[in-house]
Amino acid sequence: ATIICSITDSLPDKRKRGFLRYLKSKCAPLEAYYDDDVAEEEENKIQLLTEQMMESVRGIEEDMLDCKEKLGEEIKALSSAVNMATLERQKQINQLSNSVELIRRILENNSKPNKL
């Protein structure tokens, strides 16, 4: 605004009027019809829709958190079951390994000639 005022102050009257007409016709903001009543009704509808959407989003967020908690609990339970099964299988492998070692020793002893 300061720059425009300084420009118009330095112009002769005829050019000043031309410059002001140019500003008004080319640089002025768009004039649009605006009705407060319509805008208020539309605003109320938009507000209501926004509140309904936010309520739905909150419900979805709560459902997702519940699912996340349930899945976390299920994952812990499954992990525990897998760990227990792994330990049980390891015990069985160790028992089989011990049995194989015992059988190997017995066979070695039986294959040696008896010294009397």
C-alpha cells in the first residue's frame, strides 16, 4: 500500500486517474455474491457431518486398538506355545541322542571278542 501511495503521489493527475482505474479493473479482488443465511445453513450441515465423521473415526480407532491388544495377547500366547514345544522337542532329541549313544556302546562292546 505504501508503494502504491508513493507511486500515485508522484504521478500527474491524468496518469494518476488512469493508474487508479487500472488498479480497480485489473488488480481488485473478485467480487462474489455472499449470503450469510445460506452460508450459515451450509456451515451447520458441514459441522454436523464433520462431527459424525469424527465420531466414526474415533470408533474405528478404538476398534483398532482393541484388535491390536487382542493380537498382541494372541502373539504372546503363540510365542509361548512355540517356545514350550521347541523345548519339548529338544528334550526328545536329547533323549534319542542318549539312547543312540547307549546302543552304539552296547554294539561296540558286543562286537569285541571276549577275553577269558
